[in-house]
Amino acid sequence: MATNESVKPVLEGSVTVNMEHAGEALRDGIGAAKAKVIEGYEVAKGRMTEGYDKVSHKMHDAIDQASDTSLKDAKDSVACYVKANPGKSLLIVAGAGLILGVILRGRFS
């Protein structure tokens, strides 16, 4: 029959070995979790970058198209109005020139 003194080192050794195994398993688990988090972060980062690039290109295309269309429409509208109303157009331009002349003369005098 074993005495308490002879069992104690065996138990302590067994506990130490079990603690070491548990520590290794914990480190392995943490390492695996860290790798999965990093992988998930990289995937999400890539998708966000792709999404940003797509939206950015679409926004630039929409802005270019809108500004081209707006300028062309405005130009066509003004040209039609001037052809339909040459007298009014001349008076409007003369009035705008007079107002600008008064404003600018006051600043530079």
C-alpha cells in the first residue's frame, strides 16, 4: 500500500503534465482563433475596398454624365431662347453688363 508521501510526487507530476498540456492546448486554440480573426479581417477589408472602388467609379461616371448633360442642355436651352427672342436677349445681356460694370467699378476705384 502506498503512503501519502509516495503518492504526492506522482500526483504533483501528473498535475504538472496536465497543466502543461492544457497550456499548450490553450495556446494552440488562441493561435487558431487569432488566425481566423486575421483571415476574416483580410476578407472583409478586401470586400470593403472592392465595394468602395465600385461605388467611387460609379459616382465619378454619374457626375461626369450629369455635368455633361446639364451643360449641353443649358447651352441648347439658351440658344433656343436667343433665337426665339433676340431683342429680349440683347436687353438682358446689356442689363447684366451694366450691373457688373457698376459692381466692378466700385471695387476697383
